[in-house]
Amino acid sequence: MLLELESRPGPAKQIRSGPAGHLRTALLRLAEDKAEILSHSEKAWASITFSGTRHRIELRFCGAEAVEAGECLIVLLPEHEFAIPGQLVADAAATDVEHRLLPEPELRVTAELLLLEEA
């Protein structure tokens, strides 16, 4: 399922409320509000004992200061304690990273996260 983005002033785009919206907001905060979300997809996920959703989010950081914030996000993401109501982030990782230097420094990060519904 591809989620629709709502435009708002500033570098960040928001999605309506719910776990996906809270996740996006948390990621943008972790990125020091220096990222732009390019895409966000969500798939249902379940095991014998848990259910939840798997999220894939592509972020873009433009400019030297933003790239530095993106590099920090890559390091902090796996151990970050997310506060998403009714959800537990069971897994979070940067699965793809692409650096560009010209015409200006740019970093693209694909993050994959597994959210489990809290019982």
C-alpha cells in the first residue's frame, strides 16, 4: 500500500494521523527535520504470535548540513527508541544508502521498519 503525502510549508511532508503518520514524524525528528520523504510504502505483516506492518521509507537529504544529519540517522536508527502509540518498533535499519557530491551534496536513505501492534 502506497501512502499519500500531504504538502505543507517547509522541508517535511506529513501524512495523516495513525501509526504511519507517527512513524514519519519520528523519522523526520530523528533526521533533525533536514530530510524530505520521497516515498513510503506499508505492507501488513503477521507471525503466529504477532501482527503489524512493515514500512519502507525513502528519505533525501540535500546540502552538506542535511547529509551530516542523514549520516547520523543511519547510525542512530537501529537502536532508536520510537514512541508510537499502540505500536512497538521491532526492527529498524537503513537498507540502502546513496551518496552524491555534484551538483550539491545529497544523501538518499531507504529505511525499513517493522511495527508490531501492542497487545
